[in-house]
Amino acid sequence: MIKNFIVAVIAGVGLVFAVLVLLYRRFLAPFVNMGSLLLAPLGAAVALHLAGLSVSLPVFIGLLMLLESSPRTRSFSSTSRSR
């Protein structure tokens, strides 16, 4: 189950990066947004540890949703400012 989750996360990060490259029309600009991808799961792991909860399938689904929404929110806010 962990191996499939890692493959899904890597594929998701790659696809998000590809969409951000198309959105910004530059190759280096999406790296700023992708930096938030490193901090989001770290915060979730710390919260799980502090709450004393174990890692389960709903936690994996929540992490995938968190990884997906983090750069999308930033890309929408940056495109609205540039208009």
C-alpha cells in the first residue's frame, strides 16, 4: 500500500508541475509553488504525531488531497494578481 501511495504522489507532483509550467509559460517559476508541497505533508505528519493518531487509508487520501490543493490555490491567486 505504501509503494502505491508513493507512486501516486510522484505522479501527482509531476502532473501538477507540468500544469504549472503551462500556466506560467516558464520552467523555473513553478518551483516556488512546488516548495509548498514539501511543507504540507510535514505539517500533517506533525499533527498526526501530536494527536497520537495512526496512519490509515483516510490519512493517505487526505494527504493526496492536501498535495493537490496546495499548489492549485497558489496558482489561482498568482494568476488573478497578474490580470
